[in-house]
Amino acid sequence: MDDYPDQDEVRAILGEYEERLERALRAAWDDWLSVPQRSRFRARTRANLVFDFICLRINEEFDGVAGVRIINSSATMKLLFRDRLLIRFKKANRYGLGANIQTQMVLSFINPQLRFPGFDDVIRVEVCYHLDDLATRVIALAVTARERFRLLWSYELAEAAPNFALLPTAQDIPQDAEVRMRSVEETEEDTSK
């Protein structure tokens, strides 16, 4: 049980950086809201774009900040605080855990009993953004500790302010736009690709 992240220690380490984290995550979501025709994208595209915006904003906020190391790689980004706390950024699933594709690297990050390659003796937590049911606004930003698929604890960075992204209305759709129902066969073709 000693290997589980201690919430008090995490709060003590992150405390002075939480405002920067929140500012970067809110700015990243605002970047997403500025994407033209974003309602046409699939959820996976949204998640990828938001993650890329998070990476850009985190790099802006934390570049040169004492006690923080930005770890960029081709597929991901993490922050190391005071050589003790390693965080990654995820969209929360319905259980409040970071949504993942189960790779070996992911499994080693989310299991506090395992060592994470290159980072012995560091605490690992996720900073998750929680979306409303329509995925139009961020309803919470949370620091989350987990053991594989079980939530150990979570706390909000701050109250998530309303950040509505309006879906297109009838007047936003061009008059000459062609709208038609798709057949079951067309839908099945799209999902089999």
C-alpha cells in the first residue's frame, strides 16, 4: 500500500502550480472551441486536437519554470514536478479515470505497484478534464490517482466555469446544404473502415 499516491503529498507539490495548470487547460479548451465546424468531427478527433492544444498550452505555461520538467515525446507529453511527481493529461471517462488505449506503457503508468520506465520512485497521477454529456463544455478539471482501473482519489483543481460551445443552429447551416438520412448499409460501411 506504500506505493499508492498520497493525496496530501501531491497537493503539496502541485499547490504552487495549480493556477498555471488550470489556465493552460482552459486555454486549450478555448482553442478547441475556436475550431471551425468542430461539431462535424468525431470524438476521437476532438480528443486528439484537445490533447495537442493542451501540449501547446502546457509548454507555453511551464517553459522555464523552476522545479518543472516538460517531457515531450512523439506520442505524448508529461510534466515532472520537483523530480517527485509525474503527471499526464487525459480526458476523463464516465468513471472519472483517464480514457486510455491499453498499451504496456499505459499499464505501467496507471499501476502504482509497477515502476514506470525512466522514472523510478516518482508519484504518477493524471490531470483529467471532464466533459458534460454533450461534450460541449468542461465541467471539471481534476487531479486523479488510480490503481489500474480503480479510482483511488480525485480532487478538482478549481470550479470549472461555464464554457459552453454552442452547436450549430438552423440559421448557421447554409440554405443550399444537402441533408439526407443515411441508410443502415451506409452507416455500417462507415464503421467498418
